[in-house]
Amino acid sequence: MAAFHYKAFDGGGQVVQGVVEADNLRLARQQLRESGFTVLDAQAIAQDAPSGAGKAWRFRRGISTAQLGLMTRQLATLLEAGLPLEQALTALIEQTEAEQVRRVLAGVRAEVLAGNSLAKSMERYGTVFPEIYLALVRAGESSGNLVEVMVKLADYTESRHALQQKVGIAFVYPAIVTVVALSVVTGLLIYVVPQVAGVFQHTKQALPLLTRIMLFISALLQAGWPYLLLASAGAAFGARALLKQEALRFRWHARLLRLPLIGRLLRGINTARMASTLAILAGSGVPLLTALREAARVVANLPMRRALEEAALKVREGVTLSRALAASGLFPPILVHLIASGESSGKLDRMLERAAIQQEREVAGFVSVLTALLEPMLILAMGVIVLIIVLAILLPIVEMNQMVH
């Protein structure tokens, strides 16, 4: 049985769309007609069909992390309550309001009804479900602990989304202040400075150095702002194209790690992500080498990812995970010591979970302190720039008053 996305007129003449399940497209259209719909279009939902394979309706985007977390939490709750998987998916389809999520769930349910496992059904929607997600579901099904794994997976997805939100929201205000400051300064230089300085040109008075500098910058912005925009856009696109090369991106990421503040933040975020991934994988019965390979995929920083991959090779050769990670020097010592404690006590998943929580708290505290310092510094910098512009305008006036006296 497959899922089909349809668009049709209902009995009242309103255009509606949704998902229907049937063995083939003909039966899907027949089922819709029997329900009183006039079918306008019906297409099979196929996530990863080859290009050019029919006119199957495909997902061009995944769903957001928040939607994935909510869907996982709801599915875990329904399974924990004892509902069969098929019934739980049906309840989720009825519950969700997001059309795209409903289509994904309908496609997964159709695959489950066809006899596939949940992980196999989700594999067809690779842009929606990450590899780590699929690995955990696969491990839960093979071990018979799908309910427990889904609960852990819901916690993992929600905590990761919460960390992303904390970091993102913390820098919203500084970004707004920066944009406003640049806009105000640009407006002063382009419109205010030339008009005020034009008053002194008729006096044939030698203008102060600061005023001449401001007039030069103002003239440069007035005449060349389109070129500056084009140059900025070109630089951005050029940098993006260069960073697509893995060797250059690796060097760039390594340089970022060496920066005093940004390096610490990036190291903390990636360490927290890696530790939480390893904790849930190890706690779900996934072999350590497989868990390390999956955890490396969620690490965004390339030097740290390569260090984790090299650690996996050393673990394969018999080296302990703590020693393998310590050799790179890229991971915080507290993570290494907690892993060593977990290896010696046989509670590696718990120690990894503690390390993840500790790193998340450290990142949240560091971001709070950083933004608390950044906000007044931005305001102070804007005040200094405005003061310089005001002085450039007032200095000729002061000199004229001195000449009159």
C-alpha cells in the first residue's frame, strides 16, 4: 500500500488537499470519488525516487527540528501508552496540523503497512530523518526496545533544538544593534555630513583634518556605494564557493578553533552534540565503533570530526576511547576524564550523558556572558563613531567662532 497526495474539490466546491492510502493510483482516485471528491490531481509520495521517475510528488525540503522533536515526542508517548505502531502513526496524522509533516507520516505509515520496519520506512525520507535518527530507530527495533529508544530520541532532539535556540536567540539582539548602528552611521555620512560641511565651503576656510577625512569617506560612499555592495556580495559568494572545498574549509575551521572566544564556543557546541549522540547510541545498544561513526556525522567542525574518526580507528585497534580522544587535544579534558571514568566503571553512556549536560550548561553560560558583554560594547562603539562624526561637524564651527573673536 502506498500514499498519494491529492488535490480535489469537496462537496461544497472548495479545493482541499491531503493524503490517501491505496494500492495504486487508480484505486486512490476511485477511493476519493467514492468519498464525494472531484479529483484535480493525485501523485504518489516518493521521497528519494530517481530523477525523472514519473511524476511522483517529492519532498523538496525536510521538516524543522522543532517539528521533528514534537513528532518524535508524540510518537514516543503513544508507543509508551501501548498503542501499536500503525495506530500511533494514524493518531499522529490526525493530530498534526502541518501539511508537510502529515505527508511524511502518511508515507511512513504506508511503508509500515506494506510490511517494512519503521527504520526502513523512514529511510525513504532521508531529508527529513537524519542518519543518527535512523540509526537509533534501527537499534531500537533490533533490540526490541523501540519505546525506550523513542523516548531517548525525543529527549535528544528536543535538547539539541533547545541548544540551537539558546545560541541563536542570544545573538539576535547584538545583530539588530549592529545593523541599526551601521544604518545610522551610513545615513549620517551620506546625507548629514555633506549638507553641513557644504555650509563651510563658501567661507573658503581650511577645514580641520577630521572634517576632511569625514568628507572624503562621505564622498566615497556617495559615489561608490553600488560598487561596495557588489564587492561585498562578490566576496560573500566567493568565500562560500571557496569553503565548499573541503581542504580550505578544514583550514578555516581549524583557524576558528584557535580564536579566543569563538573557538571556545564552537568547541563546546560540537562537544555537547557529540557527547549526547554517543550517549544515546551507546545506551541503546549500538556498538561503540558504529556509534563513533554516527557521532562524527553530527560534528560540524571538520578538525573535530576528523579527530573523532581517527579516534574510532584507534579504538578499533584496541585503544580506549578516552586515550584516543585525548591524543587529538581538541576535546575538553572534562569530557576525556568522564569517558575514562565511564570506561572503568562500565557506565559509559551515563558518563557521556553527564558530559553532554555539562557542556550544554557551559555553552549556555558562556553565551550569556558573551552577549552581556557584547551588547554594551556595541553601543559604546556606536557612540564613539557618532561622537567622531559630530566632532567633524562642530570643529569648523568652533574655529569660525575663534576667528570672529
